[in-house]
Amino acid sequence: MRLSDRVVIVTGASSGLGLAYARQLAEEGAAVVLADIQECNSEVHRLTASNPGTLFVRTDVRCPQDAQQLADATLSKFGRIDVLINNAAVFSNLLRRPFEELTVEEWEEVLRVNVIGTFVCTRAVVQAMKAQKKGKIINVASNAVHKGLPFLLHYVASKGAVVAMTRALARELGAFGITVNAVAPGYVRHEATAKTDCGRDQQVIALRALARTETPEDLLGTIAFLASQESDFITGQTLVVDGGEVFV
């Protein structure tokens, strides 16, 4: 129960990686606020109904007012905010195609969620963290930034921005005792990515030093570590968790 004194917000938490993070953090003792643009589904309801230390807040991370409401609801319920996991992102439903076929509208939607969403959620919680003189921001990036994944230029660019923001925010917020780090998963197979896999998992497995499928469970230890006091002297870093597909 190494997280028993932590209040954690997870965005994009109604399914996939976000839901897996929320479950693990709750199991390790954290109070967890699950945020998602989708309405509370059966899986989230099951978790929040069985654990009084959890809360669901419907949140569109593109909207500054929603982000502030998320922070306010967390403070009202739990009195503090120790960790923010910026997990909400657009990815699994994106079509892979040459960059010159992408539209400005597609770029704007990806950047609004993956980059602006990270910004507005971080801005919403940072005053509470400054008042506490400590806090942890954990951004979810992607190993695609390091391997130059083709046919998803808008997505790769957005995750590159997340890595850059992680470094800049670490410099800016360090004086307040706030750490900022990122996790960069590889291609993770779960219910959303499985729908459009088309053999992609096997292609990626062939590139890994650890030649197997990456699952949400492979990321849980890293997320819990970064949320815990064990990582208190780590900031500005991007931890690649992809089974040795890329070496940074």
C-alpha cells in the first residue's frame, strides 16, 4: 500500500490503459479520481461502487472549464491533489495514411486532446500542488517519438510535444517540489487497439528484444513507481516501456 497517502487523477480512465492505471493505483491504496469524456460505464461504476476512495468525474480535457471542475471536485472530495496522470489521448481510431493526405482538422483534433488537454489539466491542478509544496505530473507519451513511426504524423508530433512539455515543466515546477515525468509505451494491445490491429502486434513483436505482446499490465509498475515517493528525485525524464523496441 505504498500509495495510501496519495490522491491521484487519471484522465482517459474509462477504458484501456487509463482504467488499468486507475485500478492498480487504487489497489496500492491511492484515492483515485477517474476522468473521461465518456459517461461512467459499467467497469468504472463497478470500481467506484466497491471503493469509496474512488470518484468518477466526466471531463473533456479539451475544455479548460472541465479541467478546473475536475480539480475542484477532487479537492472537494479528498482535500488535496498529489498526482496527475495525463493519459487521455486520441490514437486507436486514427487512420494511418501519408502525411499529405491529413487535413488541418485532423491535426487540430489530435493536438487539442493530446497536447492542449495535457496543458489545461496540468494548469488546473498545479496551484493545489504548489500550495502543498509537492506533487507529481505523469504524462503519457509514446515510443513512436523515438522510432519515427510513419503514417501517423499528427499523433507522433503530438507525443513529441508531450515529451518536450515534460522537460520544460520539470524545469519550471521544480522550485515548488513538483516533479514532471513521462512514460512512453510501445504498441499496447488492449480492447481498443485490438479492434484495428491488422497484424500490427506481430510486426512490432519482431522488433522487440523481449519478443512478446505488450499489455497494460506491463506499464503498471512504472506508473505506480512514478506516483510514489520512490521517484521523488526523478524529474524531466521519459521512461520508455516497450520491451526493448527502441533504445534511447
